[in-house]
Amino acid sequence: MFSSLSRDKKGAVEYINNYKPQTEGQQLRILLHGPVGAGKSSFINSVQSVLKGGMCTLALADNTTHGCFTKQYTTYKIQKDNSETFYPFVFNDIMGLDPQRGVLVDDVKLAFTGHVKEGYVFNPESKLSEGNEFYNKSPTVNDKVHVLVCVVPADTLFSMSDETVQKIRDIRLEASRLGIPQVAVLTKVEEACPEIKRDLKNVYRSINLKDKMEQFSADVGIPMNCIFPVRNYYEEIDLSDDTDALILSALRCIIDYGGDFFNRKTV
């Protein structure tokens, strides 16, 4: 399985480039959440880099984990062939799930239903209220979340606090109640296993990584076939086919799941 990451890359690129929503003007909204320092912003940048064929920085990322770097509710579009054309999906990045100072689960739930406006600054002390100028009273279908992506770092997976794991569970339960599909992106796989660091193709052969994925699946309830290991771009100046293939494989499934959900909601 996945013996040739490069072959997987070609098929995924074609699928993503040819993807068109069923409804004209439809925009697939992908919400990323996860612990502080998991690599949510870096994943967005990595997706953009792969699709554009060169290193890009769309979302500001931090190279430390001394607190939540992302503070605002921000939407990221990715340009397609020219400056006036965008892929029909967007990413939303939110404040990390820090046990003390992170985003409130209630705010994530409001984002699901499209009630959080662009630019809202998350407050760890109190949730967004209906009287706030950043509360969207009349969300459209495009404002709502169509797929939830939990981004977690493989290298520190077992040391995640119980509070953070519980937040992930609570967010997942609310998404399930709303019928929103959920996947997980496992970042920093190269830091979690020496054999993967030597050769990224070992990502699907590593028993160590498989154990981590199985434990995470058991902890939060996301099925194994919905957990995707990736290596984000951090300091590289050139793209790698194997890195690209993992990112594209995850993105393809995210679009698939989100598109199915959107289509069910609009028929």
C-alpha cells in the first residue's frame, strides 16, 4: 500500500485541480483545530506551496510553541491559475487548544454554524456573544464549516494534556451532532520516528507511527482511515515529491469528505 508516493501525487493533483462543486458559487470551508504548535498554519502554507509548485507563505506560522500564535478567525484562499481564480475551497485557522489560554470549545461550535465573522479575535475567557460585532446573525451555506480537520503533532502525541484531548473530543462530538465529517492530520511524523526521518516513504511501514495513530484514534474516536500522516514544509527551499504526495493525499480526502457533506446539505 502506498508503495509509490510520487504516483499517488500525480493522481491527487489531477483530482484537486479538476474538482468542481456541484453548485455554482459553492465554497468548501475546511476548519483546522488542534493543540498549540501542531502545525495548522504550516499545513495551510504547505498545501499552498504544493498546489502552486513553489514555497509560499499564506498563513503566518510560528516556530515556537510558547503559547497560541494564531489569535484571529482567518480565512485563507489559494490562488489557482491566476490572481483572479481561486480553488473552490478555503481554510479557516483558529487559536490552538491550549488547556489554559486556548480557544474555547463554544467558539469552535459557533464557527461550525457560520456565526463567527472574519477577523474575530478569540478570547480565552469568554465566548463570542450575539451582541458582538463579529457575531454573524445570518450565516450563508458558504459561511458554515463542511469538514473539520484535527491537526496534531506525532512527536508529542502521547504527551498531550488530558484537557486538550477532552477538548478535541468535545469538538468532535458537536461536529458529529451536526453531521460534519472529521479527519485528522498527523504532522511532524519525521520527528516521531527515525526511520521516517531517513526516508519519508517509510511513513506507512513504521510500526511506531502506526501505534501512535491507533492510540490517538482510540483516544478521540477518529477512525484510522481518516488519519493522515504528513510532513509540513518548515525550512526547505525546494519541494519534495514524497512530501507533496502525503499533503495532497490528505487534501484530496478532506475535499472528498467535505464535498459529500455539502452536497447532502444542498440537495
